[in-house]
Amino acid sequence: MKKTTLILGCGDIGTQLGKQLIEAGHRVVGARRHADALDGTGIEPVALDVTDEAALAALPDADIVVYAVTADRFEESAYEAAYPQGLKAILREFAGRDRTPQRLFFVSSTSVYAQHEGEEVDEASPTEPSGFSGSLMREAEQILLEHELPGTVVRFSGIYGPGRDRLIRQVGEGRIAAANPPLYSNRIHRDDCAGVLAHLIQMALEGKPLEPIYLASDCDSAPLHEVMAWIAKRLKVETPDVIQSPLRRRSSKRCNNRRLLDTGYTFRYPSFREGYADVLKRGGYLPEAEKA
């Protein structure tokens, strides 16, 4: 009998995850506000807003639930609705059923860390975010970890990939981060986000032990200047405009992914070099001589 995975907030990452799981023989149901975006993916679509608690009863039973909901705008009220409140509603719904999920995965973020002086962080590091986004994400994590349903938090660092090209566009405009002091950055390719979740889901279904939290970031916490300089070289552009921080919110830390690697996960794109080489090629950014 096919295992059923329900992906709540089935956007870009959820869709990639769903495709992988279908190839592995799963039944996948994807819930999102605009379900027609899932046409042609093989994912069973459900139109749903998780803030509408009355609609949650229509969701199918599932062996695995992935909560990958995103706030629809960068405002405290939107984050409150999407994360702690939305997750609470989902937990109430599924905990009250005769058939409960084997595990619920919550897609979180490294915004829960406040470290910004180049410190190394892992799953045991203090999480004392000052901004509302990190604070509400951390609140949602705690709600899941303290709940009776088995749950695992996956903290993704900066996600990039097809369509997520802000850094490439900045470099193309001649902008680059300052070399000193180094601003350490962390990232993970969209396809590895899906790969990590698929890997952990398979572990759960096989009855293998899972930790409560995994930090999912690639294997190279490189200074942002180094990343942008590498992209500039591939684009063959000059970067005369030095900016102190091209990030929306200043942050400098180094994410340690050892716990994830110890599960046996192998990154498709272990560093920014492999990942951005893929994005540059697939996105048509490279000069003609580099496309061969």
C-alpha cells in the first residue's frame, strides 16, 4: 500500500519534494491557496488556507505531514498566522483523528539564530532571535517539539536555485559585498531542500531514529564576498560597487551540518560553486563562451 505524504504549503520546494516522493512510489497530496499551480505535477491538489480552521477537516489522513507554509507578507501578523497559529491548528486537527501521522516535519529557518559575529552554530546552539520573524518561527518549533505527535524541525539556511537569483542579479549590476570584515553566509540549493526532506521522510517511514532538529545548510559557509566574486568571474563582469551587506537583514554565522551528514544524506550541491554553476547554466546567465 502506498504511503501518503501531505505537503501543506506546497510551493516551489514542496512541489520538488512531491515529485521525488512520487518517483519513489508515494501518494502525495499538496495543499496550497492556489491549487491549480500543481496541475501536471502528479501531486493531488487541495485548495486550502491553513488559517481557515474549518477547512482542515477536509484534509486526507496521511502517514507523513510536511508543514512548509510561508507567510504571505513580511509582517508580524502574517508570520503569527502562518507559523505558530497555523501549525497549532494543524496539530489539533491531526492529533484528534483515529489515524495519526507517523511524523510531522516543520520547515523552519536559520533566522532563529541571533549569532552575527561569525560564530559556528548547530542544533544545540542558543536561539535568541531579536526580530519577529525568527521569534515566531522559534515559537512554532517549540509548539511542535512539545506536542504529543512525533515531530522534526528542519532549519534551512538561505535557499537559492532556479528563480531565486537575487545574488546573481546584484553581481550582474556590479555590486559586491565587502571583503572585510568577512560576512559569513550560508545557503542550500532548492533541490537539496527537497532532497533533505525526502531523505528524512524515508528514514521516518523505515522506523529509523530521528533527531528533533536538523540544520540543513550546505557544506561551505563561505564569506559572501567570496561567493559574489566567484559569480562575477563566471559572468565576466566587474564589481566596482562595494556594499556592506546585500542581505535584507545583517547576519554572519557559520552553519554546521554534521548532524544531517551523519544520517547519510549526500548533498547534490555541497557548496555554492556546484549550486550556482547549475543556476547560472540553467538560467541562461553565462556568456556564450561559458555555456559549452
